[in-house]
Amino acid sequence: MRLNKYISQAGFTSRRKADQLIFNGQVKVNKQIITKPYFQVNPEQDIVEIQNHIIKINPKPFTLVLNKPIHVITSLFDPQNRTTIYDLLPPKIKQQRPIPIGRLDYFSEGLLLLTTDGELCYRVTHPKYKVEKIYLVRLRGKSIKEKLKKMEQGMTLLEGEYVFPAKTKIIKENKSFTLVEIIIKQGLNRQIRRMCRDLDLTILQLKRVQVGPIKLKNLKPGRHRLLNKKEINTLYSNVGLNPP
């Protein structure tokens, strides 16, 4: 098995980040530093260490959905001692170090998937698998249809990154705000916030309600639940993986 795949399947991090750790000389196999992601390891015999911590592939990976509240960090720890998503999880789950599939920033809320399967994380977040992420976005003001059309046509952000066409639908509109459903498949960092910024749209609330086939439903803020068998099968199948 390739070293980067071993690390991702162990749930330590995604495959792309595993490559970075390997290139940076932070990974050892049998006490030897390895800098090639394609280095072959035997999961039953070799000892893999990252930053002096031995990592092992979990017997069976799990995936859960968390309803992330605002003012919570999508990170293992925060140097400013703010609440992180891991503070919301029970010790039994936290100690298995599930990794977030994508991110939600400090002021965003809603559905966040966490998994111990690094390959699943890689595929759900990679643009080539075209996994839809659905958001409900409350925007200040009304009469914004022309600006939404620009989202639907695709646009280049101020930073120079091209954003694929999004799907938009106005759910509710009044004098104070417009509630819009926005569907994207790309998932750039703070993508919707930057799209709205460049279109001079002010976000009042940003909430993710669905990733692929997985819906937030009635899960309360700060609570989590493990995916059921049907959800697992559908999610894995959508990105070309065999369910565990």
C-alpha cells in the first residue's frame, strides 16, 4: 500500500495533506524518514509514525454529521482557545481523530461531515468528483437576481481563482433580506463568502444543509449523529468507493 494512502485510511488527514507531511520529512516508516508518497508499506508489519505518533488503520472507518454552530472553529485545537468542533464530540469519538470533510468558517454554521476514512475525505472534497454542497444564505436587501445570474455563469474571484457556475434559487424575499439556496460543486476556501464579496452582497447568515446525499435535517446545533447504513452506502457509491 502507498504511504500516502495508508495515512489517509488511518484517518490522520486527507491524502493531499499526507503528501505534504511526507515531503516535509515528518513521516517515518520503521524509524526511517520517508519523503516519497508512493513508498510501499505493509499495514500488518510496518510501523508508521507522524511527528513521533504511531498511526494505525482503523478496523472499520466511521463517518458522522455534526451541526456546527457559529463561533466554533473547524480544527483540532485553536491557539486562541476558542471552541473547536472536537470540543462538541464525546471523548470516545474524539480520541479516534475523525477529520472534517471540508470546512465551515468561524461565522458559518450547519452540516459538517467528519470521518476516519481519509480516502472518502479526499474524494468528497475533490472537484473532479463533483459532489454538491447546498447552502442557505441570507443576504441583505432584495432585487439581487442579476447578481445571482453572475454566480450561475461562473466568475473569477478577486484573488484570480475561477469559480465554476453555481445553482441559485430565491427561497424568500422581503424588504430586509433575501434567502437564497446556493449549490456549488467546487468547494474553494470561503468560496461563497468571496463570491458574495465580489458581487457586493452582504451575508447575514450562511448555513450548509447538505453535502452529496447527506442532509442536515432536524439535527440541533452542536449535536452529531453517525451516518446510518443507507447513508454510508449512498455517500461512498457517489464517489466511486465500496462502502466499508
